[in-house]
Amino acid sequence: MSLDSITTSIDDAVGDFFDPVATTAADIVFYTVPVGGTDLPLIVAWLVIAGLVFTGWFGLVQVRKFKLAIDVVRGKYDEDGSPGEVNHFQALTAAVSGTVGLGNIAGVAVAVSIGGPGATFWMILCGLLGMATKFVEVTLGVKYREQHPDGTVSGGPMHYLPKGLAERFGSGGAVLGKVLAVLASVMILFFGLFGGNLFQTNQSYAQISSTFGGEDGFLASSAGAVLFGLVVAALVGLVLLGGIRSIASVTSRLVPAMAVMYLVACLVVILTNVTAVPDAIGTIFQGAFEAEGVAGGVIGALIVGFQRAAFSNEAGLGSAPIAHSAVKTKHPASEGLVALLEPFIDTVVVCTMTALTIVIANPASWGEAREGESIGGVTITSDAFETVLPWFPNLLTVAVLLFAFSTILTWGYYGLKAWAYLFGRSKVSEITFKAVWSLFVIAGSLLSLDSLISLADSALFLLSVFNIIGLYLLAPVVKRELNSFLEYVKVRKAGQAGGPAPDAGETETAKAL
């Protein structure tokens, strides 16, 4: 029996068994209600409402403290001897690498095909709201992180939910927090293995095999698939062995490089069609409020835009605080401010540039997709670039590979922390996880396992239910931490300006809220 027939049999067997489970889970997690002639997934409303609540609760912190966030990333307020493993910039790039990926390339194309150009406007708005949610969850991640004797750090919802709720509500909060923490760890681990690992490998392999050689090429064969999986698994394994410092070292170089490469390509297409830019922007704004031809009209465009942004930047899902918790700082809110830049980069910048490129280039495949043809998102984006850069599909393949690789690395770290919370931090436990993770990379080049990936998506967004409950209950803690950091910033500025530092007993809080 050939390897192809074996993998097909496995795919079919897994699909037959898990399809009903995946369908049921998706029906529950992504339950929709009719709104304005279209369907609104309640989980998307849950995430958007959280963004609205935290934006109001913290007084537009994502706008008022944007410059301060940039200053923190630049290291302006670093302190010697701060606990942690990586600097602010490395923590940011490690977290961004887990969100910037195929969704920014393919998912955006699907959004503007289903919701029209106007979906772009709502996508941007949702990204801006998500900045506030990200600020809250990451501040909590650093506040309640666990520092180990060897200098490493563990953080995330599995730590701040039990510790924070116990601190605020006593024994009852401790029980609730423990239950939520275990559920969160299971969801993170499950999605990591199938969505953050196997799916990324599978899609990047599909892209590279179709670009280099097609169906008749060596890469499309079973041997080519195994070779691809082994190479990626070896690279991932080497980086994972070094922990978050090794991951951050790679992503701090890889993420900026791939983002610049991708955005430059977007700018080339946009500037080549610069005369079409005003019309494209007008089309986006008009489509946001007059979405003709879109199911549900304006509401339909809004829902698709919000859904794409929520799925892309992961604000409120509890994943990013795991990476951010490793930062070197004595002030949890400092990294919370850094983290609010993440949805801005992922959604407001990268997703918007993709959407603008597609709207301006207006490839034939996009028009066909808007008329109901089944065309892959990557194909639409690739065709948009190809109108100006005929060789771009090759560059897009490189971008997809880099995006996928960085996502596998970051989710490998997330998965390891969830695994350690559930099964302990022993050397044997960690090595076991890394071996399993690398095997899943190899499996990803051979197996599609669509039903398990669908189930993983449900698990990830179910995580947001557990996580955001905790965020609401712990928001007062975040407010105190923000005030504390702003007071520190005030003292630092006074010292740098050569003025007298405030008295040690001064209790006046920086005017921030």
C-alpha cells in the first residue's frame, strides 16, 4: 500500500469519526442569530462587545497611550534587574508572529469577497477595539505570571484566572479560576496542535508544492511531502529547544522582515495604481454604509469585517498573554500597552493593506468570487499582486512559508505552557511535548484532517468565553496597574527633565483615566 493511500485512508477515517463532533461544536460555538438580513455569530459579538467595554472602561487607552506604547517598545522605560526573559520588542514580535499569518493573506480576501470592500472599514474598527482587550489580558498575564527558579517564566489565562480570581473573590473565586484555567489550557493545547501547527504546515506545503512543480513535481509526491515535513520539523524543533529566548530571537528578526517584505509589495501595487487610490478608499467607505449586493447590506459587511478582524488578531482569546508574560518588566501595564500595538499591526495595518491592494488591483478572480464562485483567498490575493508583479506568486510562497513557520513557533510555545500546566514542568514532560509537536509538523505535510482543524477553531473561540469572563472580573486590577505604571512614567520624566522627583509618600495618581 502506497503512502498516499495510507494518508488518504487516515484522513477519511478521522473525518468519518470527527465530522459529527466538529459540526456539533461549530454549531454551538459559532451559533448565529439573524440580524438585518444576515447571520451574526454570537461569539463575534462577544469579542466585539468586550472591545467596546474595555475601550470605554479605560478611556480610549489605545488612542491616548499609543505614543507611550511606542516609547515602551523602544526601551525608554526599561529598568535594570527586571524579572523576565525577553525585552518588550521581542515579546511583541513573538506574539505578533502567532497572529500575522495566512488569515492576513487569504482571510482578508474572503472577507472583501463576501462582505464587499466595505468590510474593510469594519475590520479596521474591530481591530481598534481589540487593542483595548489585548491591553487588559496582557497586563493580567504579566501581573500574575509565575517565575521559576531557573529564571524562566510562565503566564497566560491558566495563571491569571486562578490567581486573580482567588485574590479578588477568595475561595469561591479560586474554584472558578481553577476550572477556567484547566479548560483554557485544554483549548490552547488542542488548537495549538491542530490549528497552530498541523494546519499551518499543511497549507504552506500546499502552497510550495503548487508553486514549484505543480501536481507533477517532486514536492507533490509523498516523498516530497515527507521531506518538507522533516525539514520544517527539524527547524522548529531546534528553535523550540531554546525556549522563548530562542523563539523571540528568531521572531524579532523574522516578523519585521516578512512584514516589511509583504507591505512593500502591497505598496508597489498601490503606488502603481496610485490614481485609483481615492476611488478605492471611497468604495470602501461607501461599501461600509451602503453595502449593495452584499447579503444583509451594511449589517452584512459589518459582520464579515468584524468576524475577519476577530479571527485574525485573537484579542480576547487569551493566547497572546502567554508570550507577553515573558517580558522583562516590573510594571505589568507597561507590557499591556505594548500589546495593544499587536491588533494595530495585525489588523489595522497588514489586513488593511491586503484589502486595499485587492480593491485597487480588482483582479478577475475577486469579481468571480463576489459573484459566488468558489475561489481560494490566497488565489485572489496572489492574482491582485500579479497584476503588477508577475513573479509575485513565488514571493507570496516565501511569505506564506515565513508566516506559517513563525506561527508554528509561537503556538509551540503556547502549547508547551498549556501542556506544562496540565502535566507538569519536568524535563521529561517538556521533551515529550516537543517531540509530539515536531511529529505533528511532519503529519501536517501529509494529512489535512479538516474535521479536527474545524474542531480546533471551535476550541480556540470557546477559550474566549472562559477568558473574557475573567477579564471583566479582573478589570479593576488592570486599572490599578495602569495607574501605577503611569505614576512611574511621571517620576522618570521628572528625573530625566532634571526636575525634583515626587516625594516617596506622594499618592497622587497620574492623570490617565
